[in-house]
Amino acid sequence: MGVRFLEQLIIPVPQDFQRFVEGALLRLQVQYPSLRFSASGAGVEVAELPLDRLDDVRKSVLHAIYREKIYVETLPLRHALIRAVTVK
């Protein structure tokens, strides 16, 4: 018996996190190069997902979006810290 695939999966993303999806897609594509991810109005679409990877991929998608949120929201703080340390 071969590997079974789910033709398309949509992982719902809360509205407050939607703006971080695009930034997270590149990280996801590196982590799962054989899968195809895309943003949709409801969340993240994954094409041709092996059923045995469903939980792992769902967890990784949500984690990547949360990491992107942290990155975007802390970037101004990091820039300010670098300016404060490097200004003479």
C-alpha cells in the first residue's frame, strides 16, 4: 500500500495573524521543500499533503506564523537597540 495524500488542506489562521502568513511561507517552503504552500483568505493552503504528515505540518505552519509575528513586532526594538549601541 502506498502513501495516501490529502489533495488540499486549508489550515485556518486567526484574523489577527493573517498579515504574517506571507512572511512565514518562505520559512515553511524551506522546511518542507516537497510541499506547496500558498496564502488564502482563510489561512494557509497546502497541496498534496501526505496524511502521515498532517499533524506535523499543521504544527509547523502555525509555529512559523507565530515566529513571523514576533519577528515583525520586535524589529523596531532591535533597530533602536542597534542604533543606541552604535551611535557615538
